[in-house]
Amino acid sequence: MNLPINDELILIILGSLVVVFFLIYMIYKDSVTTRKLKDYEFAIEELNRQIYLVEKTQKSMPKKEEIDIEAEIQRILAKELKGLGETLIDSINEIKNAQMSLKSNLEARMDRIEERTKEYLSVPSPSALDENKVRSLHKAGYSKEEIARELHANVSEVSFILNILNLTEGR
């Protein structure tokens, strides 16, 4: 005999299987969580035992040792701070020397730049122009402007020298 399978029956069976799998999953997760909690409980118990032993040891220490330890810590700190202070002072002195060296280098460079600038900016006086050069260029037919350009002088200086030499401009 074949019994017809009803759709509702299939849904009920599938639903039951899902509920069973969900219950199995919940039981598994609960066991994992319980195991982790036991591990944490054991670790906390061990920490409490260690704290108890440290407190017991600390109470049994005489007060003199506490004072000796404090004095030793102060001595070590003073030594370290002194070493750091000396290092800091040495570093400051190195920086100061480097700054002084840099300052002297900059001053020397500025002096060189000033000297070069003075050389380029110095305007020759009328007496500094070579009268013979002015005369020869004038006789060669150069104008005042051309003579000034050639000799790197001002036109007024060239005119002044030409007036002193009683030469008139040919052009």
C-alpha cells in the first residue's frame, strides 16, 4: 500500500528537522561557551592566588628593605638624570658651535658678496677714465655714446673729458 505524501506533512518534517538542528547547534555553542568560561575562571583563580602570594611576601618584608629599595631607586634615578643632563649640555654646546661656525661662514660669504657688488657697482670717476683712450676713440669717429659704451662709463663723464681736452664731437 502506497500512502500519498501530503505537502503539509513534508513541511512539518522539514520544520522539525530545522528545529532539531537548531537545538543541536545551540547545545554545541553552549558547551563551547561553558568551556571558555571555565578557562577564564581558572585564569582568574590563578591570578588571585598570585596576588595573594605577592601580598603575603610584601607584608613579610621588613620596613628597612622598603627604605633601602626607595633609596636605591632614588640613587639610580639621580645617576641617570645626571647622565642625561651631561648629554643634554654636550648637545647644546655642539649646536652652539655649529651655529657659530655657520654664522662666521655666512658673514664671510656676505663680505665676499659685498666686495663683488662694490666692484660691479663702482662708478669710475672722470679722472679714472683714460684720457688717451677717449681721445683715440673720438679721433676714430666714435660718438660720445659709443665711447661711453666702449669704456663702460657715463656719457656725461665722456663729455666732461672731451670738454677738458677741448675736443668737439665730430658727429
